[in-house]
Amino acid sequence: MLKKKVKKKLEKIVGSENFLDSQQDLIVYSYDATPDYQAIPDAVIKPKDTQDVSEIVKVCNEYKVPIVPRGSATNLCAGTTPLEGGLVMVFNHMKDILEIDEENLTVTVQPGLITLDMIKAVEEKGLFYPPDPSSMKISTIAGNINECSGGLRGLKYGVTRDYVIGLEFVMPNGDVVKTGGKLAKDVAGYDLTRLMVGSEGTLGIITEATLKLIPIPETKKTMLALYDSLEAAGNTVSKIISNRIIPATLEFLDQPTIQVVEDFAKIGLPTEAGAILLIEQDGPAEVVERDIERMAEICNETGALSVQVAATPEEGESLTSARRSALSALARLKPTTILEDATVPRSKIAEMVREIETIAERNNVRICTFGHAGDGNLHPTCMTDARDKEEMHRVETAFEEIFAKAIELGGTITGEHGVGVMKSPYLSWKVGEAGVDAMYGIKQAFDPNNIMNPGKIFAKDTRKRVVVQQ
Amino acid sequence: MLKKKVKKKLEKIVGSENFLDSQQDLIVYSYDATPDYQAIPDAVIKPKDTQDVSEIVKVCNEYKVPIVPRGSATNLCAGTTPLEGGLVMVFNHMKDILEIDEENLTVTVQPGLITLDMIKAVEEKGLFYPPDPSSMKISTIAGNINECSGGLRGLKYGVTRDYVIGLEFVMPNGDVVKTGGKLAKDVAGYDLTRLMVGSEGTLGIITEATLKLIPIPETKKTMLALYDSLEAAGNTVSKIISNRIIPATLEFLDQPTIQVVEDFAKIGLPTEAGAILLIEQDGPAEVVERDIERMAEICNETGALSVQVAATPEEGESLTSARRSALSALARLKPTTILEDATVPRSKIAEMVREIETIAERNNVRICTFGHAGDGNLHPTCMTDARDKEEMHRVETAFEEIFAKAIELGGTITGEHGVGVMKSPYLSWKVGEAGVDAMYGIKQAFDPNNIMNPGKIFAKDTRKRVVVQQ
């Protein structure tokens, strides 16, 4: 509960219409896309500009009130759940495109802008913002920045980090910092820009961002290859790369996923296939033609059962529907769907997927795996029921084993979703205790009162999802 | 002076043959490529592995002995000058390529490896490491990482930061931290990898790095365009980009530089030309042809006096010699050459170069400007004499005015050289006092005893180069 005095100060900053604390409002903001986490905030606040954000943060810092900055809450690691109460800050009043600069190839945006709205606006001018998280239709750009969101095009084009070149953010003491700018090169001191990217709202509040754009690829072409085994699909991936071709996307579905997708979408996938690769290339027409042709050959050479190259963009779109409908298809099977993002070097994809299957079997849980084969970013997805405590314990054990295996193979616990609460017990597996200490040192230096999204990234203990929920 | 006890402990770690403290050794390591800075260290130490580095750092941390990690000391901001004494750490025993992974497109290296040696090794396998700082023939890879080195290909390919995907480094307390890996995606906690990149040796010592590689471009083509004015050249740059072409390099020389280069190299440049653009495109042959043709048209449309497209790679090389010989040509004019790297949004290039000319005139100093037009990274270069205190004051004033103007135009005080000592008084101009505070918080969290390259990045006061030297 906020003190009356604090509420009064906050209402004075934003106006009472932008300070919500009715029970129904608080419930709306009590969860994100992560199953099984919920916590009621004390209030929801809607700043109209950077000045508002700074003043709100100063009040919160003085009275030690937690602040959870929240985009559209598509977060999958409970990163935007207000676990320690306090304010949820939303950016409905700060969602403008401030400038598209066609000479410097940048777009400057406010935090609450929907990613796809920005993408559409720059594409109208022949420009391209490559990061394409699956949530981009509803996610906000500051949410993407806070999580360093990835997407299907990471292999060729990189992730959000690679496109953020300037930031304005409010420090936990209320100071406003501006970094970078419309600059391809800037080494003035530590790289605060990239430190903020992926910091999950724990170091400050992003109030403006300048993003790098590139010319939009002239053409795109899509193909789908079927395999009887994961290993064969894995060989294709390796051989494409070792032939020095970097496709725009290189996605895969494992056998259990194919089955579920076909049951759902009825698009004629052979449900007995061991794996599917969906491959896209973009760029100048000559290069796309040549790469697609060569990749089709490679698919055949490495044992694809069939290879289908889309003749038209529409046919290409329909091929990608298999991949795009994966999560929707999986989500209808059981009440709870847990989508993870363990990531390994791309050469270890087949081994990792096999291991995931073994782990699922051993723990008697149902896990389907699909994801970004080109960059080793897997999405093992568990269909379960959060109300079944006994099963949830097995699910937790299975994911723990998956994370451990990913680390063993030179991978990471999270490729694009972030640590949040959910993976905080495993962070030291990836970066070691010394790495966590270094990160925590930064957290304390920036936010000594621990008001910025507290409870995220750094584990309070080694409690698991099921314990949190009890 | 090191205490006897400290010396003994350090010698025990590395062996006496790897601990140098004779006067002649110390003089060799007392300076870097920055004019007018020199300071004698207490000793030079050569670790053989990460374990050695960790043990050395622990001793230094206990006895508060400064450590300056040093590659080949091509630094241009006095970043590797041991201004507060202590140890200079060199990596002659840690300069191996540990692995080139052709499946994951990575190279894993030790810190002391010469950049060009690594580039040649990966190019033999058809792979490409784009960052190409002018010093790459002698610079080390850890030096590049510590400075986030840029180069001529920044516009199209990015800088060192964009290719470092995994690091091992020793914290100032001796802890060894490993970040990232052979991973296109990794968001496990704060981005320590990119925090270390460009941290100028002030946060820890890099002992191993994993770098991202890409397939080597199939072909390359070069052209040279002459202009009667800077503005016309600037218009070409803008129009190329707004035509959605991103060339591999887009370099320029201003009139004073052309004059000096021609005097030096006698390659037939028209010394009355107001500016030269050197343009390269790389990639698949069809695309390179098309882009070069279109860019030649644009050069003509925007008022180039002449456009020369190289018919062969050899002719291309000879065209680039004008740009490559710029620094050598300038350096022979006067005893001291100060090469700066103020950077602006690319749309502001012409305005900035004009302003530099005005500033030089006003302060009665000789400044030639060349650099990376495509990414706005200028190299205003002053020919002077460090012994002439009165002139050096004017030089300092001129550069101060140049930095201020760069900031005013939305630019930065340093695009690729780093802050070091030389630009530390100006850091707050770029990132504000709040930004410097945030950076200093990180420094204190990592290195509370201030042993790691002390005196760099953070200004002790606002003293200038000439004052330092007195």
C-alpha cells in the first residue's frame, strides 16, 4: 500500500486520471505472458513525458517504492510482474514516432510505441528494422529494448541490441541520461546504451530511443524442407553455413511440433516427418535466386525427403504459416503453455533437441521443440497444467535439466526472453558467481534502494516456479 | 616503486624472465602513440595464461598497484600510458588463435594476437572479420576490444563491438568471468560483453575473446570522385544513402589533405580539388556492379568534377593509396601530429568540416581533415610541435571548439579512439554529468581500489593536454 502522501505526490505529477489504483485496474496489471506468476501492484501510473518519469522516479526513490516499467507485458520470464508491489508504469501517453531520418537512416521513438507500427512506418519509406520478435504485433519498442528481443532474423541481421544506437533514460535517482545518437561510431566512455539493452527495467526507465535502420531487402524467397530425422536437418543447417550462405531465417520444427501443428492447421504436413526446416533468403533478386537454389541442393544432398520452394510471395507466406502457427497450435492442447528459449551454438542443435526429447520422456512431461535453427535459439515448449502441482514439479525439473544441458553444450539459459524471475536461479550457471557479482555491483551502483523492477535477474534464493506460486 | 615484497610475489607468478624493471625496459613501455604523454611504469609483466593474470591482479589489488593492460600501444588518447605508474601488462605469451570454428562462424583468440594475423587466418578459410582499424597491422585484438576500434568499413559492417560475442576477463579482484560464447543470441543478465568492449582496460583484463565472423564478400570494387567543394561531396554521400545504397567504405579527404597527400605521394591528384570521395562496394559481383554504376551516376548528378572507377583490383588498391597515405603524408610536415576523431551524424559532415576549417583559421593552427564520411567519423589532424607551448595552447583550444561543435551537431567527442586521458575533460559534454556518474558507479563497483588503468576515462579535473605535460 502506498502512503497517502506518496499517492498525493504522484497524482500531482501525472494528474489523477493517470494514476489508477482501483482493484480492477490493479488486477489487469498484475501479470504478464508468463504462466503462473501474479502479483498485485499498489498503483498504475501513466507519465506523459520524460519529465514526469523523472519526477515519479524521484518520489519512488525517496519513499522506496518499487517501479515496474511495462510495455505490453508479452514478457515470458515474469519480468513485468510486479512481484514486490509498487508502481506499474505504462507508456500509453509516450508512443510516438518522433522522427524518421532518411539521411542518417534512423528512427527516434518513444518507449510505448508498438514495434510493428514502427516497422510499418519505416517500411513505407523503404527502410528496414530487422528484429522481429514473435510478439511484435503487440510488444512495445521499449519492451523489446529492455529484453534485447530477438526473432526469426537474428542469424543474418542480429537482435535488438544491434539496432539501438541512442537512448534517453531515467536513472533510479531521477537523473536523465542521454547516450549515443544518430552515430554509427561512438566510444565516449562505457557503453551505457548496450548496458541498458537487456537490463529488464532493473537499471532505469527508457524514455526515448534512436534505432538504426537499413535499406529494405529488395526481394524475399521461402522454402520448406522435410526430413526423416533431426540429425539430417541439423546437417543441412551446418552445410548451408559452411557453404558461406547466411539465410535471413532458418527455422525448424521437431516431430512432436509438426504433429500438433498439422492437427491444428491442417496444411498437409506429413506428420511422420522427423523435422521441418523453413528457410528464407532476402536481398537482391539475383543473390536470393542463387542462394535459394544452392540451399535447395544442399537440402537434397543432406537427405531431405522433399524440398518445396515457394513460387510466389503468397505461397511463401503460406509455407511460413506452419512455423508461425506453432505456438498457437501447442497452446490449445493444455491449460498452461511454457515456452522456453535455451540456446546453443548452432552446431549443437540436433544434439540439444534429442536431449530435450530424452529429458521430457524421463520426466514424463510433454515438450515440443521448434525455433531458430540458424542461431541455435530453441523454443522447447511444455504443455502442462499449472494447477497440477505434481506435474509442475516434473516440468520444473525437466527445464532445469534442459538449461544444464544447454550450458554443457556451450549455450545459455536464455537466448531472447530474458532472465526475469523465472530464470534467476539459473543465471550463475551461465555467468558464474563472479559474473553475477559483477552484474549485482552494477545494479547496486545504479539503484542502491532497489526500486527498479526489484526481484528480477538476481535470485533471492533458489526457489522455483512452483514454490513461488504456493 | 614497487615494494620488494610485491616484486617478489609477482616474479614468483610469472618467473623473473617475465618481470622487467630495468630503466631501458621501462622507458620502452612509458608511452603510446599519443603525442606528448609519457610516464614511467614501475615494472612490465608478461603473464603466460589466465591463471597468471588472475594471480597478478590479486597481488595488485591487495597492494593497490595500478595495472595498465597494453597491446601494441597504438592508442591515440594516451589510454595505454602508465600515468600513475604500476605494472604495464603485455601479452606476448598470449597471442594464439585458439580455434576457428567454421560451423559456428567464430574465431576464439588470446588477447595479444595481432589483428591482421587473425584476419589473414580467417580469410584463408573464406571468412571475414570486418573491423579494420588503420592500425590493424600492429594492433592487438584485445587492444581493439578495449577501445571498440572502428575502421573504414564501419558504415556497412559496424565496429569491434558488433563482432565480440564472448569474452573471458579477469575482474579487478582476480575473479575470472566468462560471458557469451558461440552464440548469436544470449540475454543472460546484463551485457557484460559489450560493457567490457570499449572500457579501455579500466574494468578488468581481457584474457580470451570469441569473435563473430561472416562469409567473405565475393568481390570488391573501388571508385574515386573529385569535387570542387565539400558541400558537393557531402551531397553525394547523402544521396547515396538516400538511394538506399550502403557502400563498404565511403571515405573523404578535404582540400588541405589532398594538397599534402599529393606533395607526398605524387599520384596526380588535382590539388585544387575541394574534396575527394573514395568509395568501395563489396558483395556478390552483380550487386557490386550495379551499386558502383549507380553511385557513379549519383556522383555525377551531385556535381563531381570527375569519377574514376577502378577497372581492376590493383587499380582499386592504387586509388585507395590516396586515402591510406593521408596520415603518413601529414605526419611528415611537423614534429607532432595530433589525430582526432570527432564524429557527427553523416548528414552533418560537410557542415562539420567547414566548421573545423573556420576553427583552425581562428586559432591559427594547421588542421587537415579526412575520414569516414559514410559514418560521420572525421579525423581532423593537426600538424604542430609539442615543444611550442604557445601553439599547443591554441591547438588545445581548437580541438576543444571542435568537440563542442561536434556535440552541438548531435555528434560525439570520440568515434573510435576512446577517451583515455586526453578526452576525459570532455566526456561530460557528451554524456552529461549524470552519464559520467553512472559510468563512475560501474567503475567503483568493479574496481573499488582503482587499480585498473587509473586516470583514464574519468577526469581528475579539467586539465588539458598542455597542462598535463608541464
